Amino acid sequence: MINPTASWKTTPLTPVFGAIVEDVSLADVARTDGFFRLRALFEEHSALLFRGQDITDEDHLALARRFGTIEDRLADERTSDDAYKVPKVSNVRADGKLTAADDLHTLHLKANFLWHADSTFLPVPALTNILIGRVVTKSGGATELASTRAAWAAMPESLKARVRGRGIRHRYSHSRAQISPELAKLPMFHKWPDQHWKSVWTNPVNGKEALYIASHAFAVDGYDAAESAALLRELMEFCTQPDFTYSHSWQAGDVLIWDQRAVLHRGTPWPEDQPRTLSSLCVSASDADGLGTMHIMPQ
Ligand SMILES: [Fe+2]
């Protein structure tokens, strides 16, 4: 039998994490056993970049479904007549005009410029984000990744000891409040109760540990608010040093897939008069991904 993945070529994205995978059609991978090779690379490298992909929304959805259940944060807001659409990270409105610099949608996009993992504030957080470049700008608009697996492995024991074995609380409005108090008041940021996750996520396939933090994190067990904020800032600064990060400048057809359990990400600004659209599908984590081990058991 022909091995559909035999021609794949992988090269490192950075010295410490990530891989560029070439000679792959993700539209095919979504519907063949090639997915198992992709999944193994995902577990090993934490971030995968594929360039020049001809991938439709249907292909995107098919690929995401191979990872698990596609996250649908707006399920409770859609009426039965509304069709599910692949979410877009975009400054283009439905009428084709660009969003204004000071409107709440733009502020919401700006909150993505804070380092985060997606959906740590949801009862079921995200396993992965599959992000596709659709309309890209000539300058700016990079998506940056930071490996909390590589950072945790390199972190001084004195800093690790301050957070190891403790729970961390996450709240959606906390990240929005860092951008605008008005934005943080919107009902969409108060739909879910605070979540409480262990500070380290151990990959169930290879046993590798990664610090699990985000811009949504606001409290560490055993510390008061000021101590928590200072510790979270110190951890975030450590993890996002250049040694552990990668900055991706988009071309149309690029596909970036990363492991939310082991990688932080953030957007970066682009010229406000230029349209820019990425398609984004998050897939929820499951117990097979280690989610069951992340809950804090009542004492
Ligand atoms: Fe995000």
C-alpha cells in the first residue's frame, strides 16, 4: 500500500519548537490516514506550518473535526435559521467596510494582541487552533507563538516552585479589561463562570509538561491578587522571551496549527486601512488530550 505521508518533508520552525511541513495537501489529510501522521507531528512539535494550501471552508471544517469537537462559542446566540460559519479574525465588516479604530470589535481584536491560549475561560478549553491566511497585509499582522513547553523546561527551579502544584483561575473579562473597561462589561465576556485549571498540562502522549497560562489568568492559588498578578507577569515574561517564540508573517494559503496546551499566541497590529482576514477554527480538548487531569479536585 502506498504511504500517503512518505513524501512529507519537515524542517524545524525554531530551534526549540515547531515544524514546517511541506509536500502535503491538508485537504487530503483531512480525509485520509495522513491525519495520524499530522497528529503525531502536532504532539511532538506543538506547532505546524503548512504553506500554499488550497483549502476551502469545508476542508477546514473536515480537518478540524479530525482533532475533535469544533468549538462553537456562539451556539447560544444563533437562531435556528442561522447557519454555522467558519469564524473569521477580521477587520472587515459584513458590509465590506473596515471596522473603525475605536469600535468594540476593534478593541476585541486588540485583546488578541495579549499573549494567550484560546478558551482557557471555557468549561472545555481548546486543544488547537487551525488558522488560515485568507486576506493578508503587506506589513504587520504577524501571529506570534511562544512555547510554554520549551520555556517550562528551561525555567529556573526557583520560579517553577512558586507555581507548580497550584491551580490558576481564568476569566474571559479579565483579558478584555486590560484593553478597555467598557469592552470588559459586554455580556459576551460574562457567559461563563471562572475556570480553575492546574498550572501545568502534561501531554498524555509523550509526558512532556507545559505551563498553562494566558491573558485570561488572574489568580494563582495561595497568593493574593497583587502577588498573583506579579507572578503571572513574571511567568509570562519568561515564556515569551525570544528563545521560545516564533513570529509568523502571513501569506494567503498559509495554515498554522498549534497545540493550545503547550503554546501561547498573540496577534500583532497591522495598518488600519488594510483589510485582513484569517479563518480560525478552535477544537475543544478532551480527556484523551489530558483535560481530565487538569481539573482541580476539591480538598
Ligand atoms: Fe486566540
